[in-house]
Amino acid sequence: MSDIQNTNCNGDCSSCGDDCNLDFSNPNATVTLTLDDDTELECAVLTIFPAGQKKYIALLPLDENGENQDGEVYLYRFSQEEGQQPQLENILDDEEYEIAADAFDELLDKAEYDEIVDGKDL
């Protein structure tokens, strides 16, 4: 299990209907992951979203320049007890991972659709 550390934002997660203390209106929202080998990896928080009966977080790993060159996204199970730091857990079950990945893909598709519709003059 990983802790979310060094979050640079506060707010609510209206997309999942729960207060997760992350504000995605802040384009610089980041967390620092401590990996299994004790290295630290800075990641941009893309979103926290529900899938099935659980919540998940999508993170974009950043290089030393604060950029992502390959577009790889990390998905983790997300939880937070009231008054506690958010917790991330690896998704070890293939079926659960597929559920989370499909839900994230749907969010991306909706965001792309909304961008196309909002960008057109009607």
C-alpha cells in the first residue's frame, strides 16, 4: 500500500461524489509515490473515479522535468478514511484491473466528446 504524499491541492472530488481532498482544477496536482524498491516517483493526478463498488486513481508519472513522454498512466485502488491520508493499493486481480481501466477509458472518451462539443459553435 502506498501513501499519497506531497499533495499540492485541496478540494473535493465531485466526479465521484466524495471528498478526497484533491482539487483537479489545480493543473499542478501531484503526488509522490514510494515504489517497492523505495525509489520515489512524482506523478500528476489525473482523476479519482468510481468503478464497480470501489474508487480508483489515475496517475501520470513525470520525469525530472515534470513531463511525461510516453503517455503511460498508472491506476491504483484509492481509499481514504475520514481524517486520514489517502491510501493507494496495487490492483492485483486482472478482472478488477479491467473494470478500472474500462471506467477510465470511458472517462477519457467522455472528456474528448465534451471537448469536441464545447469547442463547436452551434
